[in-house]
Amino acid sequence: MQVRVRLYANLVRYYPGIKAGQPFEVELAPGSTLADLVTYLRLPPDQVKVMFINGIARDANTQIQPGDEIGIFSPIGGG
């Protein structure tokens, strides 16, 4: 199944050439979860803070559906 992914903040460093928020397509096995997607993308789990499916925050065990749009954010510090 195909999904659209957007990486934000520091996570873009794992995909040179991708700008923050720039969508790209990913092909996953049916029944994949957000945790499976993080593994597939080779993102360090400790660098993933919040994940959204179609604009709604979801936990890592949430199953992804074909055509979903997924946003992944790293922890962001501020002051």
C-alpha cells in the first residue's frame, strides 16, 4: 500500500534532499503500523516525538491505511 509521508524538524537530516514538510511516497506492506513506518524509514525511535495520520495525532501502534498522509515530528526544544 502507498502512503504519503512528511518529515519535520530534525528528522529531515535522515533524508538528504527532502525539505521539512515536503511529501514523499512510501510503499508499505498491508497492515503496517506507524512503528513499522519509523523502522522502514530508518528513523531513530528516540527522535520521533509525535506522529499524525490525516492530521490526527496517533500512537506508534496505530495501523496505517492505503492513501493515508502521515506527518512525523521530532522533539523540538525552545526557550
